Amino acid sequence: MIGLVTNKRGITIATREADCTPIILYDPVQNVIGNVHSGWRGTLKKISQKAIHMLQKEYQCKVEDIICCIGPCIGKCHFEVDEDVQELFKQTFPHNLEYIQKTQMKEGKQKYHIDIEALNIEVLLEAGIKRRNIESCGICTVCHANQIHSFRATKENSGRNATLIGLK
Ligand SMILES: [Zn+2]
């Protein structure tokens, strides 16, 4: 879980992920950028809202001007969790239970699939970001592990994807 914001030109800010959700922010009016690594813990803590609040407070950005792009992350097809983790999501997102799905039993344990990309969109909307200003690539890192690094797919052999944004 990490977030960076700046209005300095000539600097590229980067986060690294392998299944976690990268979210880049850009306000073309105030010329401010942000880059957030929103893993499942970061999503529960709504880290992207903290970055948005920083843009508003420190850089006088208007929330309706901020553009958000969500990069490749683990999809609902592959983000499988146990009872304890799904309970945390249920508590944090009681109005978005459609993104938390009960699936099969494995070795006597109930499993759940979570749509972390959709929940990250909800977190952005809750902060006041306009739906038309949210772009999401919809690419699951595990499904595309031959092209993109995925920790779930290749475990400790996994590299990291870099998400970059900079102001000219
Ligand atoms: Zn997948």
C-alpha cells in the first residue's frame, strides 16, 4: 500500500504491482498527478480516497476534474479468498455485496471471489470522482500471466509490473 502525488514537472512517479490494483490520478486543470498501489488491504483502507483528498487539500484540485485510470490487477475470476478476508470486505463495503461472491468449497473451506477492480471503482465514486472520468482496463493479471507479472500465477518467481505517470 503506497501512494504518491506531485505537481512537479519532469518527475515520473511509479508504483510496482503483481496482482494488486494500480490507480493513476491526473488533474489536467491544476496539473497534478497521483499514483496509488491499492492492494486488497489498501482497497479496504480506501487508499485512493486519501490520495484524492490530498489532491484537493494540498493542490486545490476539484474532484470533478480528476481523471482516474485503473491498470491490470487480479480479476474476480482469480481473486479467491477465505471466510475471514471476505468478512473484512463485507464490513467495509456493505452496499456493494454484489462484488463479493460465495463460490466453491475447497478442502472443507468455503471460498469467495471478490471483484477488487469494481470495489476500487466504488471507492473512487464515493470520493466524488465522476464515472465518466474513470477508465479501467479490465485485464486480469493471472489470466494474462504470460504477458504481465502475477504473484498468484508464478509465486516467488514473479516479477513486478511498473505503473508510471509523469508531467512533462
Ligand atoms: Zn483471471
